[in-house]
Amino acid sequence: MLGVLLESRIFPYILPVFLFVLLYSKLPHKELRFIISSVPIFNLSAAIAANRIYNNRKKNLWKLLYICFLGLLLISLGCTIITFLASYNNYPSSYGLKYLHQTGHFTNNTDELWVHIDPFSAMNGISRFCENSSPWRYSKEEGILIEEFRLRNFTFLINEHSKIEGFKCLFAVNGFSKIRLQSGFPPISLVEEPKVFILGNIKSEYVFHRNWTGCS
């Protein structure tokens, strides 16, 4: 909003966008994609403020604003790097499915391999773009109880649970958990922990003819 104070001509452009974001914030279901189109006009206002501060940086009053501006720029850059790294490690399911495709079947075999993807995994990286063609088949059926999986025909499970009766945990995939402060450089580190587990049906030959890393 500093840009509006420094350049009043931008106010007619900022006001409707601000009201738009304000009204959308009243909705019970909020997502960034609903207001992402508003970001450019706010960036324009910020750019106007930054330009004015930079041009007047040698003046006494503006010098303090210039120092604050540089500090905020560095903080913003640091937050961007941290959130980028966190996001990069926040799609464990897709990495798990990719590794499963690489190691989960014999090249000369045409038997169908059914993979069940639970809701947690579907929301953490897996989409139709991750799926392969035959012999792979996929199910995202919801509402299956844990004890019912052993009665189904699935070859592999991609699940948030590491132990399911009738299945062996083949490997786990780590994902972003939290940020931890530490001494030294960098002062912040990202902590990962197992988020998604790939399990194989104990009756399937594919489970016993591969050297899986396990989940321990």
C-alpha cells in the first residue's frame, strides 16, 4: 500500500482489486488460485514504491526507507528459497510412483499390475500425468478399510500407513515436515520424515524378486 501513498494515480487500479480479495476472503473455502490474478497489480504498486525509494535514497528521510527496503528484499528472497525447497520436497507420492515404475515389474511380463493410491497420496504429487500404460493399472477408490485391502486384488499400495495386513512395506519416501533453526550456516534447515509408503502384496512374485530397501 506504500505505492498508493507515494503515487495516488494508482489508487483507482488498486481499490477494485483490494475489494475483490477482501470479498473472496469471506468465503469458507480459500485457495490461492482464486486470487492469483490479483498479484500483478499489487506487484505494480510495490514496484512504484521501490522505484521512488531508490531514486531518493540519498536524502536523509529516504535513506532509512531504503535500508528497510533492502532488508525486506533480502527477507523476501530468503522466504522464497525456503518455500521453494519445501515445495520441492512436498510431493513424495510422485517420487514413490516413479521409483515403483522403474523397479516394480519384469520387462518381459504382461500381467496387469494394480496400484491403489489412497487419498493422502493422491493429494501429494500423483496425477494422471504420473501414470504409465499397460501393464500398469490404477485405482483411487476411496472408503476402503485398512483390513479390507488383503481381500482385494491390488499388487501395490501407495499409502500413508506403513503396516497393512497382507502387504509388505517395500520402501518409504520422505517429504517435508518442518523447518529447524540451527547454529552455523545456513541457520535454517528443512526436516524430512517418511510421508508415503509403498507396499506390495505378499502373494505377488514381484515383491519377492526385487531388492527393496524396506521401511525401517
